[in-house]
Amino acid sequence: MRKFECIDDNMLIGGVRAIDLAEEYGTPVYVTDEDAVRENYRAIYGAFSRRMPTRINYACKANANLAILRILEQEGSCIDAVSIGEVEACLRAGFSPERILYTGVNVSNHELAQLVNRNITINIDSLSQLERLAEITSGARISFRMNPEVGAGHHEKVVTGARSTKFGVPRDRIMDAYERAIELDFQPIGLHVHIGAGVQVVEPFAKATDVLVSVAQELESKLGLQLEFIDIGGGIGIPYRPDDSPMDLELLAEEVTSRIKNGTSASKVVLEPGRYIIADTTVLLTTVVDLKETPDRWFAGVDAGFNTLVRPAFYGSYHHVAVANKFGRPGEVTYDVVGPICESGDHLAKDRLLPRLEEGDLLAVYDAGAYGSTMSSQYNMRPKCREVLVRRGSSNLIRERETIDDLLRHDRIPSRLML
Ligand SMILES: Cc1ncc(COP(=O)(O)O)c(C=O)c1O
């Protein structure tokens, strides 16, 4: 959790008062601090690159706003993309095709052809995908996503590396996959795993690296194949709760890189952090529009619901909440912070001790940069909200609020229904 400055009871984000941002852009609004994005990227790149050549493939599923992509392009990041839409966004943000690695699951032939047309390197998820790719192209540089049978994560829905999940080539078929790729005239250059998301400790990454190293050794000894890169995926967690500990990046980098350097001849380590880079750079500002006292509890009704930030409703995730215009004041009343969506599961936070609220107060929901706007929806016909970038006291709009017309634009009424 990032610390925010306070002036006269007001929270500052990137040097701008939250209440001024709410006034100028309306709420709900996502606000991202540009310096924080750069700082996070440099921290993770620095920890690994001090030990061995490193490539960071920012997992843009976490946040694919074009301005955020531009910042990371300037920093020298590369990209992990999982759909042709993400690839297109990154190309438009200025990433060259060789800086994008595509890791899709259950990929159609149509999407494979689009990737080949754009010269994107594909990280293959299944033997079927390999055969289908061979019908479209040959000679391409490829890598494989392996299921390492090591899974971890903050919720069962985000554990991707366990044996029972749909992801990757099974461990016991991975040698067949490389052999077949060579037969089909592909150039296999990498090996990848992704164990899950929100992992706060080093151990599962170390375990997954052991599996990667043993497969890389088998590839060298049996097929004479020397990999260019070993990719340990993303999934590095952040401290969402005030008393959570941050990941020990130095220890993580040491455990991972020492294993790769000592056990393989791979020249590069690749990581795919999404959350680590973007989550704590962004707060969601939302206005208290309604207060309700019931026999059981106090509800603070706000203008952002699970349409805007789905993580609490979907995963039961914790996001810290502060009152941006009563910042630092002591808590007096315990509230559930709930949104405008017509479902009882529509909450942003439960049981939070906050200063006594009034309608019109401004709440700041922390750590909303990853899987916030990208997982938002228009459920209940609510347009997606604005996004703003702040930097050292000034702000820019980086995504316009949708309109009702935007929501209706794609609907069609057959003429027979107009009679
Ligand atoms: C293949 C892959 N790489 C990287 C990530 C990024 O994960 P995180 O944002 O937790 O770092 C994901 C997330 O789902 C993923 O599926």
C-alpha cells in the first residue's frame, strides 16, 4: 500500500488534491500516478537485471490503457499479451512486434493467423495449437507454456499452474512438444510457466524455477536445444492490507536467477508482472451518494459498484478505503461500502471503520490499478468511467467516460420489431 500525502485533511495523489480531481473529472474515476508506474517498473527490472540479463513482459491484461502502455514503452518494458486486442493496443502504443510475446489459451485459428500476420512471437499452450500453427506458418520462433504442476495464488480462480487447470502443455508431454516443434521446422527459443496471481512469498516461484530448470536441462541433453529465455510468468502479489508484507524482490530475484544461471545455459530470464507494476499506482475515487442505517449495519452507498471494480465481489478481495476529504481523521463508524448495482454482492468493502460520513464525501479505494478498469463492465447499463493520469501536481484525462450512446451503438432492432 502506497503512502499518500495529506494537506488540510485532503488526500493528495501525485501532488493533486483528490477533491480537485473529483471536481474536474467527476466520479467514479480511476487516478494513476505516473511516477509510481515508473518506480515499480524500475524496482522489478533492477532487482533481476543486476543479476542476469532480464526482460520484463508487462502483463497488459492488468491495465491496457494506451497512456499506461506508453509509459512502460518509454521505460523499455516488453509485453505479455493474451488476445489480439491486447496485441493491437500495444502496437498502437508504439511497441514493436518483437517486444510482444503472446500467451493465449484456447486460441482459434483465426487469431493465430492474425498474430502471424503481425509477426508476433507465440508462446504455445497446447500440442493442438502447435499443429494448427504449423498449417499457417513455419520457421517461426516460438516458446511453450508448460503446466509446472506448481500452483499458487490469492484465490482458487487465479491459480493457473496446478495440474488440474486448463493452462499449458502438461509436464509429461513437454519434451514431445519441443521434438514435434523441431520436426515441424519451428525454432523453439523459450520455456514459460505462470503459477498464479497474488503470490506474496518466494517459495512457489523457486519451486516453479526448479521445474523449469530440470526441463531446460532435459532439452539440452536430449535434444541439444539451448533456450534463449526462461520465463517465470507473473503473479507477484502486493500488500493490499495495511499489515501485509511486500514481496522481498531481492530474495525473489536471487532465488530465481541463481537457479537459472547455475542450472541452464539460457541467456535471459523473463518475467510477466502485471499487478506488481500497476496495482498500487492507482486509486478509484468514488462519491458517497447515500447513507443508510439498518438494524444490522451502516451502508455507505457510493457511485462505483462491481461494474467499476469487480475484484471485491468476484474474489472477495480486500481494497483499503480512505475518506479523501477527511484524510487521516480517526475512524468512528463501521460501514459497508456498497455500489449502485442491483445485486446484494455489490460491495467494494465490508466492515470498515471510517470517519463519520456525509453524503458528498469522497472515498479513495486503494490499489485499484490492476484488474480494475480492465475487468470493469457496463452491467446495469452503466457506462465505464473516466481514467486520469497525474504527475507532479498536474493531471491529464487518459480515458473518456463512456456515454449511453456508446452502450447502445452496437444493438440492432430487426425491422419487423419496429412495426
Ligand atoms: C500468463 C500470465 N502471465 C502474467 C500474468 C500477470 O499476473 P499478475 O498481474 O498477477 O502479475 C497473468 C495473469 O493472469 C497470466 O495469466
